[in-house]
Amino acid sequence: MTAVDRALAQLSHAPLNRAEFISVVEAASILNRSLRTIRYWEKDGLMPPRKRFGKKLMYRRQDVEELALLLGGHDA
């Protein structure tokens, strides 16, 4: 096993900060959009989920808040 392989193995087992991720419901609320819109964006690759916790697809909170600012939504 190379040093790169060992580093990648450690990263894949590193604990995730779940507070950094939000659900599709929370993302829709922050973006002031419907769940249907978020799912549409997800399907088209415009807003791909970042992580999966069990069966839940999660988004990085920072990505969603930045998108809200770009969309001119309410303050993130």
C-alpha cells in the first residue's frame, strides 16, 4: 500500500461533521424554493447532493447558503 493509498483510506474513514450538512427540506427552506424544485435541480445536476447519511442525501450548508445569496433569496 502506497502513502497515497493510506491517506485516502484515512480520509474515507474520517468522522464527518454532520452539522456541516443539511437535508433537502432544510435546503428548500434556506433557498425559499419547493422540494420539487430542489429535486429537479438535483436531477439535472445543478445541485448535486454532497453526502449520503444512510438513505438521506445531504447538502453542504455553506453551498446552500451561497446559492441562496446568488439567487437573491432571503439572507442565509
